[in-house]
Amino acid sequence: MCTAKVYTKKHVEPTFMKKLNNFILSLLKCLFIEFHSLFDYVVTFIFELCYGRHVSKIPPVTNPLLLESASKLAEKIRSKEIKAEVVVKAFIERCKEVDKYIHAIVEDRFKEAIEDAKQIDFELDAYKNMDDLIQQKPFLGVPYTTKESIKAEGLLHTMGMLNRKNHRSNADATVVHNMRRAGGILIAKTNVPELNQWVETRNILYGQTCNPYNTTRTVGGSSGGEGAIIASCGSAISIGSDIGGSTRLPAFYNGVFGLKPSEGVTSLKGVGLRNEYYPESMAEVGPICKFAEDLTPMLKVLVGEKISMLKLDDPVDVTKLRIFYQKSSGDIRTSRVCSSMRSAFDRTVKHFEEITKSPATKIKIPGSEYSFRLWRYWMTQEKADFKIDLTNGKSRADAVEEIKKLLFNKSDITFPALLKLIDADLLPKENPEWARNLTVEIRQYLLDILGRNGVLIYPSAPFPAVHHYSSFLRPYNFSYFALFNVLKFPAIQIPLGLDYDGLPLGIQVIAAPYHDHLCIAVAKELETAFGGWVQPPP
């Protein structure tokens, strides 16, 4: 009997302690989340006091051409219903009208673009086969923009860095070359954060870009200038790039569509400081646009010779899709998803439950609570050296030295770049085995459930566009986007109208690799159901 009593005590006690530990951990987690929510409320309150409620907003659109999709504009130019010169001049005038408010454009080629358009109008008579013209030049005469960090021959390519001031590209990036070949007319390049390494678009060379829906709010990064100019109707379509949400985050904050394609389908040659294709990168180039109908033709152009990897012409019956959703990443370092974002999310899930006539499946991605840590690890595996790039190849930047320079007001880099240096030099590294194993586990989990006709509905971010500089106090919120760079799944940002403050709402939709056409089909369905892009209110 004594032996039995001893055995029972040893068996029960660890179980009780384990339950107690779990309870304490859960309690601490709940307390931290509540504190975090209170912290976010205080941050918003203080920034609203600082900026005030009266903000500049861009003038309303008066030229109906600016409200056409790029696909429709190209069709009208091909059929000679309207001249390319008229279209290009309309967008140039709009750029001049809005940029005084949003400060998105860092260099224009307005005169050259008008000459390009005149040449297209002159040569249009020479084309005999209209079907060939549609296939070869789907964006004939359509004005577009791209971010300053993507090479365009003869134009600035400083990456927002003082030590690259006035540096110009001697060749086009592959994706810019593809767009030129497709008939697109580049009219301007737009602002980026320094070295594309922050969630806001601001640098020492060009200053800060402002949100067209509320100029006290951020446009996101790194394709922030593109998000702003597209939402303002200063450009018909845009080329963005995305290594941690850099296409989707600005698309979300500015209320437009932004697509990060599947892994390895778009060339990164000429994107950032890359001089090679880099098929193994987390980064992809993708479209930013106001209308969902432009996503497929633009993606075809950007992908180029890799088009056979995708199924963009496969028909999709959205009523037959299997719908999965997750309402939060579970990372306690990120902010709680706000009520307006939850409402937009719930409307989306309900809509698909109605049209598919079956309940959506709630899931929890194993390890999604480590989204930032996983992204942080995989960034160290990219074929780039941030510390060398920051000095433009002259030396290796050092966190301690840059901190000293900052203290003596001698630093020539931005604060986000300094934070990146501190992270690289002074903070503990992630465990490679843990990060790699967890990435494989998450990837396989999603591959198993999504299959060939499943899509995942996932939050875009905890809040709509936040105040300038407030992201320094909420540095982890971008990880809602970054997780899908880690996994290399196609992901699209879809606009869902405006909140009560007039700021854009949205959600992300994710599909299995090389099923980008499912993401685009969902984007078209939600645009029809909820209206898509909404012009910034005057």
C-alpha cells in the first residue's frame, strides 16, 4: 500500500504542476494582450492629438479616363477610339495635381512619355493583325509607374540612400523591359524607404510620402509611392516588389489591389541591388492596380517566359472553392485586429459561405505566432548583405559606429536602417534548425488543406493606415504579410471599402503555389460584391 501511495503521488504531481504552469502562462499572455491593446489605444490617441483631425486630401477626379482600367484604356487605344497621347497627358496632369499633397513621385519622364505616346499613335496604322497586337502589346499606350528601387534605363536608382545620390540605371530591370515590350509607357518613378527596408516610405533624399485618404497617415512600404499614386489615379498600373509585404502592405493602406506571385516566377534582375534572376528569394515582383481585371494581363507580362508555371487562363468557379480562414496570427507582439478590420473579414467569410453554400473552415496555422521570427531568419538567407549594401559597397556598416554617429548628429542613414543594423549586430540570432523545420511544417500543413481549389482568408493587418512614425511603436504588425513570403505562397491584397474614418479596409487571400489564378478569381468576386477600390473622398 505504501508503494502504491508513493507511485500515485509521483504520477499526479507533475500533471498538476503542468496544468498550473499552463494556467499561469495563459494568464500572463492574456494580461499582456490586454496591456498591448491599451498601449495601442494610447498610441493612437497621442498621435491624433499631435496631428489633429483636419487633414489635406487630394482633389477629386474630373477626367473620366482616369477611372478606366488599364485593360479598357489599351482596348480603346488599339481601336483608335482615343489616342495614346490623350491618355498619357491625362495621367500626367493628374500626377501634377496630386503629388503636391502625397509627394510620391521622385522623378518623372513626362516629356519623353508624351513622345512615346505620339509614336504609338503614329505607328498604330501599321499593325494589320489586331489579335497579334493584343497578344504582343496588351498595354499599348497605357501609362504606368514603378518604384525608384526598380531599374529603368537612364532614371534614378538611389534606393533612397545619400551615398547613391544621383545614381542612374544603365539598363532596365527585366520586369520593366517586359512592360515596355508590352506597350506600356513609363511616366514616373516613385518613393521608397531606404534600401526598401521599412514599413513606411520615407528617406533622407526624397522625404516622406503621404496617404491620399488622409495625409497624416502612412502609405506603407516599400512600394509606398506606388500604392499612393495608383490610389490617387496618377497612374493606370504599377510594378511593385515584395519581400516582406512590400507590395501588399502599401496596396492595403492605399485601398488598391496588390499581388505577390508564387515563388520564382518573376525575375528579380534589376530589382533593388540584384543583378541576377535570384529564383530562390522570398521576394517577387507583382502588380499594383485599382481594378481586378488588370491583374491577370499584367502578371502575364511581368512573368514573361515563366508563364507556363502558372495557370492564369484556367477557369475558376468561385462557388466551388473550399474556403479556409484564420482571424489572427496569434503573435502576442502584434496588435489586436481592430473592430473595423474584423467586420470586413467577417463580411468576406460570410459572402463565400453564401455563394459556396457550405461553411468556411476555421484553421490555426501551426507556428503562425512566430511569423516575424521566421521571416527574420529567412531574411538572413537572402543573397544580399545589408551591411555592405548600406555603404553602397564601400565597407561594412557597424551598428555601434552608427549609434555613435547618431548621438553626434553625423549619421547619414535613416532610423529604420539603424534598427536593422542593431538587429543584425547586437540581437540574438534565430535557431536555424528550428526555423527551417517549422517552415517545412507550416508549408506542408497549408499544402495539404488548400490543394488545388482551396483558398485561405487571412487578415491584412491589425489596423487601417496608421499615423506617420507610429509604426516604430508597432514594429511587428507587418508580419501578417511576411509569413507568406517565408512560405512563398501566392498572396493577394484585396480592398474592401472604407472604415468610419475614411481609411481603406482589406483582406489577404492565399492559395497553394502556382495557383495564383485562384487568388485573382477571389479578387474579382469580392470586387463585384463589395465595390473594390474607392476613390479618396475630397
